[in-house]
Amino acid sequence: MSDVVLSVQGLETAFSTRAGTFKAVDGVSFDVGRGEIVGLVGESGSGKSVTGYSILGLVEPPGRIVGGRVELDGENLLALAPEKMRRMRGARVAMVFQDPMMTLNPVLRIGTQMIAAVRAHDPVSKADARTRARDALGIVGIPSPEERLDAYPHQLSGGMRQRVAIATALLHRPAVIIADEPTTALDVSIQGQILAEVRRLADETGTAFVWITHDLAVVSSLADKVCVMYAGRIVERGPADDVIASPRHPYTAGLLASVPSLHEPGAPLPQVPGSAPPPLQRPEGCAFRPRCARASEACLADPPLATFDDARRAALCHHPIEPDAWTSFSTSTASRNAS
Amino acid sequence: MIGFLIQRLIQAIAVVFVMSLIVFVGVYAIGNPIDVLIDPAADQALREALIRQYGFDQPLPVQYVTFLGNMLTGDFGESFVYRLPVLDLILSRLPATLELALSAMLIATLVGIPLGIWAGYKPDSLSAKLIMGFSVLGFSVPTFWVGLLLIMVFAVELGWLPSGGRGPTQEVMGVDVSILTGEGLSHILLPAFNLALFKLGLLIRLARAGMVEVMSSDFVRFARAQGLPERQVVSLHVLKNIAIPIVTVFGLEFGSTLAFAVVTETIFNWPGMGKLIIDSIMLLDRPVMVAYLILVVILFVTINLVVDLTYGQLDPRIRTKGAA
Ligand SMILES: Nc1ncnc2c1ncn2[C@@H]1O[C@H](COP(=O)(O)OP(=O)(O)O)[C@@H](O)[C@H]1O
Ligand code: SF4
Ligand SMILES: [Mg+2]
């Protein structure tokens, strides 16, 4: 796992709107190892999708990448010419989107779409491309893949469609697949099947995943590492098990406290109080301050990155939670003890 | 599919039937053609004989049933003015109009759709704004005015192109065609462009609107995420998705161009159906008017049917519904 394939460093992506300019992604850094699954977690609007698009060079106006590096096997993707970047997309780094109803073209057969994806990078015959598409469908656990190639998207269930999307992303065995909430629109049992499939694929093929979700329960069952995003920044990162067992950032703690499956059954679910500020109204210093029980005067200044466990973990906070403080914290998120 | 076709065919026949009734009653209400037919100085006996000959003495329902019976055998009656079977008369004018309408549609399609696609692909570029400005002109400036302007500039001032008429024709499989010679082409260029202008504006807007919508869809983003070249993103993923509204408007416009090219045909003195119908209205040539309008209805119904069948080819979701 020490072998880093994708390294995002200080990524900044800004949007210029009529109301003003803001950074939807504001200095995001994280590393992804070969075959590793990294969960990227945060509330809606925290900048997860824009981070994904930025990595693939798919940010569209009024958005613009204004800083940082995205290194894939040491090569900075942000410095590549458009045509070179196109050859990377799908071949070395791929992406899957949230809504399986919309990510496949409704008027083209599955086979047509997948064959085009194969031939975008490899000049093979249609027959060979079709064989590869069929094999990819088999790999993600789609029954009778040959027939599915002739189907139109509307003839498949949501879960099947998302598997088709994942199979398409896998066609060229990319080093990394960015998966943007791919199971959010699916029901829980289908989601479970796909998560198990993805875990197996990562282990067998060595493809790494950046799994974007707003659901920490998904991360706990799937990811090796987790990055928690808030208002365009990564506020906490570390091994998934450790972060979930003992969060250091108050926001992570709040998120965890509101996940049902990580809780005593029947216990009331506390929510993180308040809601995320609109990007143009982020407070100075720590953006989480208005919602934070531990906030102090110090939090008016930009929080420092505190590292723990030999830098395997980090939290962007003036007052990170001490490891032993978590138990009392989790039983009552509303505990307002500041020190 | 067969069930769908039969259903549509029955609908089509019903529409034609209802329209024939409306047209017949409507034209009947316009006025008595006998005054046009007969020398005002003719005596009463001759007058009455003629009225009986044409069946004008019968009550309206009887006249209609007779007309309907004849129509079903392909007999639309005889023109009061030309003394020729109406159907022959109309069909003899059809090739000229068909040629003009097809040329206009061809220009509008080949120019309008690529321009619209480009304008939708780069909506903020200067070229896109110029194209959109042109399209607004295309469907807001009156056809007759553009026609006159074209004649003024290219026929009168520059003298490059003839100002009217169809030029020489060749017979190809029993149909007169003029576009096979340079001279024929030079005759059709101005009227075809004049007729195309409105459609051109319309198709540009439609193609652009579809393009803007489809380009922002998730499947286009997904296609890009797979590394498809832009050219293929557009040709494979976008074109088929924007085709449905374009085909619809294409069909309707083709129908109305065939039926109502009147203004352009008049300005350019084009010997097509448009001139025939205008003349027949002026002279109250009832059989020609009725037959023409009914043929127009049949034309529209047929084009709509073809358009509906095309939908199924373009969108598999419609196909399944149609089959069910
Ligand atoms: N095309 C766009 N134009 C303007 N703002 C955008 C655009 N796309 C995203 N944003 C803004 O960027 C921020 C992050 O969005 P996003 O990455 O989609 O959040 P997430 O995926 O975490 O829910 C949001 O505030 C969103 O409003
Ligand atoms: S920096 Fe302050 S306000 Fe922000 S999360 Fe830490 S304690 Fe709360
Ligand atoms: Mg998102």
C-alpha cells in the first residue's frame, strides 16, 4: 500500500459566478495507493464531485482549476495538453457517476457504448472490442453478458446499469477509478452487492478507487482510507477503521454520531447542528466554526493541520478531539466541553 | 409494430375523412361558382342546364356524398377553368413544386443543422452569436421581402442569376426535372434559397437548443470520462439524441413548403402548385381548391406517419411503447 498511484496536492478549483468567485475545492491533498479504496466523505456541496472532475480534467466553465497538482504515477495531469489528457481519461484514470439512469446514453445499445469506449484508446476491431466489453461485463458480475450488450439501458435495472458503468470504467484497467456516489440512487441490498464486488475488483485487478459518498457507513464497510471533506477542504484523513473508531475532527465526530448502523439500535440519532454555509458565505478561519461545539477564539484563524500516529492521520483543527475523549463525545454529540 | 401501423393508418383515414367534410362545406360556403362559369349574358335555360349538370341543384349532403364517392375512385372532378381532370392538373404542377421544396429543405438542412450544432457546442463564442443573429433574421424577415431583395441584387444589379421561371426541363422517368442542367440550377438557386431561409433559421435554433441540452447531460460527461474524442462524443452520443425534434420540424416544414410555397412561387414566377391554387381561388375554381386542400391533408398525414415511424428508429424507448 506504500506504492502511491494518485497524489493530489493542494488542488484548488474556483467557480466564477455572477454573485462572486469561490473555491469549491480549496487546497485538497490526499494520496491513493495501488489497489486501495479511499473514501471521500462529506455533506452535499462540500466539493467532492468537483474534486473528482478536477482529477479527470472535466471541470467545465464557469469552473477552473487554479492551483495544485494531480500526479498519476508521478506525472502531473494538470500540466498535460488537452489531447494527452484525453488519452489518460478512461485509460489510466476513469470515473463513474451517481445516477445510473443518466450515465448511459438512452438511445444507444450497451454494446455500442462500450465498444466506443474500448476503441477510444485501442485501435482494435469491433469484434475484439465487443469481446472485451463482454468480458468486462462478466467481471462485474453481470449474468449473460453477451445478451446485455444488445440491450438498451432502459431494459436494465438501476443496479445493472451501474454495474455496466463500472465495467465500462474498468475496460482499460485504469490505475484509478473515481466513483462519484455510484450507489446512492440504489436500494440498500443492491448497494451491498456492488460494494462487495468493488472490494473484490480492487483486490484482484489492482485498480484503486476514490469512492465519493456522503454515507460514512459505506466507507466503513468498503474503504481502506478515508478523507472527510467540509466546505472545499479535507478536514480529516486517515485509515478508515481508525477514523471511525476515534475521529479527531469535530465534524467527523458529528457525522459519525448521525450514522444509524454505527450506533446502538434504538438510540436517538443526533445530527450535526446547523447546515453547511453556502460557498460565498464561508466564515473566516475554520469554516465549521458556527456549527462546532469546540470552537474558540483561536478558530477565527485558519486551522493548522494536526498530524497523529506518525502522520498516518491528520485533522485540520485548532482543538482536535483527544483519542480518549471520543467515548463521551459519541454518547452525547451535544456535549459542549470545549477542552 | 404492425398493430401500431394499423392504428395509425385508421387514424390517418379518419383525419382525411373529417378534413374532406370541412373543406367541402367551407368551400361551398364561399360562394356560387356558377356566376364565374357562365357568361352573364347566357339565357336562363342554359344556366339551369349547367346547374343541373354540375349537380348544384342537389342539397349539400347529396353533393358531398357524390363528391366522396368520386374521390374514393380517384376522381376529383374537372376544373371549371381548364376543363381538365383536377388530379392531372395538380400532378402536372407537382414536380416543379417538389423540386423547389426539396432543394429548399436540402439547403436548410445541410447548412442549418451543422451551424446549429456548432452554435450549441460553443454557445459563448463570437461565431455562435453571429449564427444566432442570422437565424433570427431568417425567420423574422418576411419571405416576400427577401425574395424581392434577392431579385434586386442578384438578377437586376449583378445580373448573375435569372429573376424567375424554371428554365429548361428534362424528363426523367416521366417526371420533369430542371436541376440537371447548369441553367436549371441557376433558375432554382434564388427561389430555393428564399424558401429555405425561414427553415434555416428554425433548424439552427432547434439544433442549437438540443445541443446545449444534451451536451450538459451525464452521459456526455461519462463519454468524456471514457476519453472519447470530442468528435465522437458529438457524432455518436449527441446527434441521435437531438434528432427527434429536428425530424419533427423537418417533416412539418417539408409539408408546409410543398403546400404553401405560394409566395416564393409567385415572386419568382415558378410554375408550381402554389400558383395553381392562388389562381383557382381567384377564379373560384372549386374542384381545384377542394382537391388541392384534400391532397395537402393527405400529404401532412403521410409525413406525420413517416415522422412517427422515424421516432421509433431514433429512440428505443418509444419503440418498446409502440410495440406494446
Ligand atoms: N457548474 C457550477 N457552477 C457553479 N457552482 C458550482 C458548479 N458545480 C459545482 N458548484 C459548486 O461547487 C460546490 C461543490 O459542489 P460539488 O462538488 O458538486 O459538491 P458535492 O459533490 O460534495 O455535493 C457547491 O457549492 C456547488 O454549488
Ligand atoms: S478549528 Fe475550531 S471551529 Fe474548527 S473544527 Fe476545530 S475546534 Fe471546531
Ligand atoms: Mg456530488
